[in-house]
Amino acid sequence: MNTINIYVNSEKLIDIMQDVARAEGFKCGFHNLKKGAKINPEAENFFIVRNFPAKMLPDVRYILCSSSPENLTHSQLQALFDIWPEHLTSGLLTYFFRGLITKIKSANHTEAIKYQKRLLEMAQQDYLTGLATRWYLHEYAEQRKNEAYLTCIYFDLDNFKNINDTYGHQEGDRALAATGEMMQQEFPDGFCARMGGDEFMIVIPGRNSAQEIQYRVNAFMRTLLDYYSGVKTMKGLSVSAGISQKIDGENKSIDQLIHESDIALYEAKNSGRACCKIYSSLMEHKDSINYYLMDYENVKNHGFTGIQNLKGKNFVYIFYSKNAPGNFSLDFVKILSEANAKFFFRKVEVGSKNALDFQLSSFLGELITENESKSCNYYIISYDKGFSTLIPFWAERNIKLEIIADFAGNMGINDLRRKLSELLTESDEIITDIAEIISSNNSKVEINNALNKKLKNAIKAGEIYRKIKPLISNRISQP
């Protein structure tokens, strides 16, 4: 077998991989992409390490693999199979690279080529639905970036989570596979892709009116509803869709088209679901997109204060570890389920100092990078004053970040002390005690009771409570 070319964007990675290759007696040629290395079109096999922000090993997330590069353009290299989607540490890279070398060394020439081609196929085709992957969609759109007309249709299954929760993931997979198959039948002129989860995208080249596309989408939705209603585990499912277009004279990238169709999809969801909306620039300013990153161990359930008043499009990432407090009560789960937000739980493996803070901050960087073309607001929910150092860092990059104590936008404990000092004439010690009481209790009743207990004077506690009431007016009862 010819020499394997390894294209890397990090000197540190080259050192690690060279050590492994040398120990295994494997012949490799290493090339540093950051120093302008060009991909060799004559190489029989090649591997590329591609950069990605805010991961444990700087500048690295995925190792990508392909074969027969003479048949691939540079843009196609953006759509290759993710061999190792885990957060890439030095030890993990060593382990997997050694295993990959063993596979290649043990395979004969034909088997090695088949192995590489299979990886490329997996990069291009979603294993469950048979549709294109998100990576391959971007490559397809990139090849057509100079076309005068292009249409994007973003689909999302309504109530899909209920299937997984009620009947299990196998039935959920069945619904996704059926949706993908019917999508290909109904849109033979489109490039159909699964974006991830229960989200799909169709890209249609050529001149089409938005109304004509909307008519086709609505007909497809009716077909899906007929199918879903006839399957016991899929009853209650429906589909929402958003449409965006590039027409003659416009200079829109695929990322912008996807963003616009996503905004239109959100409008469809807000309009009662099971409908299709065409993108309009007015939709951009109707509701904001908000990202909340919660340091749950720091704020506990108090951090959810005001969540029932959220408006716009909200994504909430709850960072916690094994040290997190106990489960939510049923009443509190109900409050969360009715909130206008999507929730994601991120378990952090503790072991090093400030592990949660580090991973939350890193994830924030990743979010900001992914949403570079969108208008978003970012919030960290925590009393930890250390997060405040992130504000000027992102402000220099025109990103607005706020550190708040809860969804009502209440202040962190230091700001709370300052505000209490303006309202009260008490000593600094009492001010600090009151701030701690407000921060550590979850309802107005609990705060009032704690004041009485702390001050041992019902009249004094009542006076203070009336003065501080504006600061706690948005609080909800929590476990």
C-alpha cells in the first residue's frame, strides 16, 4: 500500500500521531494545513483533521476519512464521515489512531479501498432514512451556489418526542424512516436530507414560485397526516415547514437560506403547527432567539424563576453534575413543560477544578460560532461572578452576553446587594443576609418566612419585605 497522507491543522496533533505511527511501524506522511499544505490528488488514501472551536484539545473535534481523492473536489472534503465524534483528548486520539492503523495494516489492498469507500458512503447517506446527511447537503448546495434560483424547505415533525416517550425509540425511528421515504417520492426534483433528529431539509434547484412550492408542501403534509393517522404509534404526529428562496440577482449562501427557512419554520410552529410558512424579513424581528446556559448547581431551582414569562424562541441548556440537587417535583416539571423553550441537559464530569464553568464557557463559544449569521441573545444563569469576565471578551466581538440569576433577569448576588443598599438603610451585614435569603429561597412566602426567622422581629421583617417586594415580584413557587 502507498504511503498514507495525514493532513493536520495542529503541531500538537502531528507530534502525537507521529509517535503512534512510529511505534506501530506504519509509514505516514504528515502535512500541516496551517502552513499551507496542499492535498495530494495522487494519494491512494488520506486522512484529515478538521478544526472546530471550543473543544478539550484546541482547534480539533473530528478526524475525517476518505479514499480515491482524485474523484473529490475540495468542497467535497467538507462532507466526510466523522470517525470519532467524541471530544478529542490526547489519549483518545492515540487510542483510535492506533486502532485505525491496525485495521489498515491487516487489510489487503481491495479490502482497504472498500473500507474507505464505505466510510465515504456513510458521510453522504443517513443510516436511518437513506436521505443525504447534513454535511452532504452543504456540499450539494455549495456546488450550486452560482445558480440563480434555489429553494430550501425546512421540515420538523410536531409532537415527535411523544412517540419516543410513549412507544420507545424504535417506533420513533420507524416514523422518521417512513417520512424520509415519502419525502423522496413526493419531491423527486429535490435534494432531500436529514438535518438531525426529527428535522429534514429539501433543496430544489430551478425557478419555482413560492406559492407553487407551498402548494406542494401542503399536499405532502396531507399525505403524511393520512399515513400517520393509520398507524397507532404515530397518531398525533404532524409536520410544520418553512420555505426560503434565492431568486435571480440575490446573493444568498446556503447558510443564509437554511437560517431563513428555519425562521419561517418557527413561524409555522408559533401559528399552531401542521402548517407551512414562507420566509419574510419581517419574521426576523418579530421574536428574538435567546440562548440560556444555566449553572444549575449554582442557582438550583431558583434559577428557573420567571421561566413561564419567556417570549420568542428560547433554547435552555442546563449544566449539572453528580453533585446536583435532587429531582424536580411534578408541579415544577409541569411549569417547565409549559414554558416557551426547548430544554437540553448537559451532564458534566467533575474531577478538575471549575470543570462545569470551563465546559459551559466552551459550549457558549461553540454556540456563538454556530450562530454567527443569526441575531441571538446569550445569557448565563449563575451567581458565579467569575463568568462576568466573559462579557468584555465577547463585547469586543460584538456579541452581547448577560449574566443573570434567573429567567426574570434578576441580578446576581453582588448586584442584588447594591440594589438592596439603595432600598434599605440597614447595615452591610444585614444587607448581605437579606441578599442571601433572596438568592437561596424559591418563593415569596419562603423569603418572608426567612426574614422573620433571621431578624426575629415580625414588624421589622414586614417593613423590609414591603421595600424589597419589587425585587422579588416575578418569583414562582418551586420545590
